[in-house]
Amino acid sequence: MLITASSKEEAEAIAGHVVETRLAACVNIIPAVQSVFFWEGKLCRESEILLLVKTKKNLFAALCEAVQKKHSYKVPEIIALPIVEGSASYLQWIDENTQ
């Protein structure tokens, strides 16, 4: 799952919350992502923080709701990507560390 945040503090708060509540097994925080997008009719260029979230498909709705409650954006980026392959031990670890 990919989520962008406006600041390091916001990214850390979201990451801590979703891991503590076991909605995600792990979150990588990747600083200094440059985003270019349209918002309210204007071309925007913003520095953001990218969160790479490891979780399970059945937790997407709950995780999305939790992120939206903590996020400063009106329309936060919350995108799920499938895990096509992974080591059996890592996938088991994700399963054991999420609800």
C-alpha cells in the first residue's frame, strides 16, 4: 500500500498508529518524494513523505479509515498494490503481525 503524507511528523504518526493497531505489519517511511499533481484546478509541486505499508487485503478498509482520521489532506493518497510474490517466511510474518 502507498500513502503520501505532508510531513515527517504526520508520516510517523500514521505509521505508528497502523502498526500499533496491527492494521499493518510494517511501514517504511521514505523521505523527500517530489509530487506533481492538479488540485483545485491548479498545478501543484509538493515535497511529500511516502509510506510503504505492508498489510493484508482484508485490512484495507479498516486501514483506509484509520489513515483518513489521522491525515491532514482532504483527499489523501491511499493506494493498494498486490503482493505478487514474496518469501514464504516474510508473508507469514505479515500474517502473524496483523489482525
